[in-house]
Amino acid sequence: MLIPSQIWGEGFEVDPKLVKANLQTIKSNIAHSKVKIVAVTKYFGLEGIKAGYEAGLRDFGESRAIDAIHKIEELPKEIRQNSVFHFVGHLQSNKAAKVVKYFDVIHSVDSLKIARIISEEACRLNKREKILLQVNNAGEEQKSGYDKESLRDDLGEILKLEGVDVLGLMNIAPLGADKETLHRLFKDIKDFRDSLEEEFKIQLPELSMGMSDDYEIALKEGATIIRIGRKLFIK
């Protein structure tokens, strides 16, 4: 089920009991994994975060900066203080300062320019922003993300930035891709991560890949973070 962007955060009633049941189903599917579940709440308004928190989730993903910040500001103090907020959408330069202020992890860094802006703002706030570098290894023109060679060219400079902590890589697989393609693309991200670790003598422990339709395949290929929206909040 595709959810039109123009109704993100509207029109979907969130049933806390359903969220809890869906989460248990997902956990049973990943029972032998230590993967982190990021609940993508961008479609589901403030009640989505509250229901996810009530179900036991503590990591929440949003992709539209201004809408997300309004939600975070309206959350009860307990939820704000005990949750980790992940920015998972394309980050525009003019929104970077606000995102650094409100989000703990940015998954979608796709250029040296945006990494520098994030670093500058983080330094101004006396923090180190956790980031992941988005790789568009499927070469989809409509999606953001580094190609592998450009990321390799920029990584040395990104690692020097004082205000960021590079945790790993992020990937968004093509919508509707078959299982063979998904396995290949996710494995390619892991292999690329491994090659960067060896070349730059660093550790990149996190691989953020896999969403509602493909998270089980992503797990088989090494995902450490999965980003789940629809499978958590819709029956």
C-alpha cells in the first residue's frame, strides 16, 4: 500500500493495540537478530509516535523536517527524553540546522556539502551529530544518495569533520524489486562498507537498510538498522 505524500500525518487513525501486535510479529520474524527497529512515523502524526512508544519502541524516523519538528515539540516530556529521533529523508541545506538541533541520527547524508553544514551546526551546538552516508547503488535518478566512487572520494574529508560521527551506510532499495535484486543490492552495500573499512582503517558498524517490504532480506545481507512504517501501523 502506497501512502500519498500529500496526506502524510493525516487520515490514518493509529490503533495502539494494532501497533503492539504488529511489533510482536516483526520481532518474531527477527528473533535471532540484534537489529534495531526504527519506527518510521512520518505518515502517522503525533499519535503514531505515542503508540510506538507505548508498544516499547524508542527509535523513531521522520523525513519531513518541519512537520517532524512540530511533532517532536508537542510530545510529552517523557517520550522526548527517552526516544532517539532519526532523520531518514532527503536533507535540504536550508533545513540542516533545524534537523541537527532536533534529531540524534541523520541517515541520509549524500554530499560533502551537506556533511559540512551538519558539522558546522553540530559544533555550534557543542555536539557530534551521528550520521550515515546514503548510497544509491541501484542508480535510481529519482532518489538521492552517493554513487560508490563519489562517496569514496569524499569520505576522507567527511571523516575529518569535527562535528560528525560517521556510523555507517544507508540504502533505499528500488520499489517493487524482485528478491534476487534485493539480495544483490543489500549485499553490495555490505561489501562496499567492508571495503571502506579496510581502505580507510575505520569502523562503520551500522547498515541502515530494509523497510516494510524487504527488511527480512536486508537482515540476511547484514542490516543492523531496519526502518519500518506501514508494517507497524497498518493492518
